[in-house]
Amino acid sequence: MKLIVAFVQRHRLDPVTRALEHLPHFHGMTVTESRGFGREKLEHEAGDRRAELTDYTDNVRIEVVTHDAGVDAVLKAITDAAHTGQRGDGKIFVLHVERAVRIKTREEGVDAV
């Protein structure tokens, strides 16, 4: 199993959600408000570095757990829906999930997803 963590612009959340909902093995997601900045801010903005580093961009963090076979479909759905071609479109990270447990049923592994 994999945990996909995507940071995208807040206004792209609805298109990303719709794209993910159409995937055959999509089981849900977690969305968290987040703030941060990427390397573009460090490379392209001039002025007082301290001021630059405290000027964060509001975005959302999306987390999706999926079977290994579903990773490419989730990545494509998020990338296609979040892409604007502009600075700050976001990033996606794929992490290994060692174990999962569904608390209600006590199912483990892929059955818990």
C-alpha cells in the first residue's frame, strides 16, 4: 500500500476531489489546510529574506491511501486536476504504508483500506 500526499492550491481542491471520485478503487481522502512555500520563493523573490520566509502560501494537503496498483491512477488524477501551469501548482509525494488497521472492524492490511 502507498500513502500519497499532495499539496495543491486551495482553489483546485474541488476538481481534484471530482477526479479522484471517478477512480474505480478510490476509498476516500483526508484534506487539511496547510501553509508553506517552495523553492520558487527562495529563487525568484528579491528583498529581505526574513520577510520572504514568513510570507506563506495557503494551500491544502490531500492524503490518499491506495493499493500499489492504484498509485499511477491517483497521481494522474491529482496532477491533471491540480495543474494550472503556473508557479505554486504543488507537489505530490508517495510513501510506503507498512501497516493499516480499520478500527471499527479491526481489519488489517489492504482490507483496512
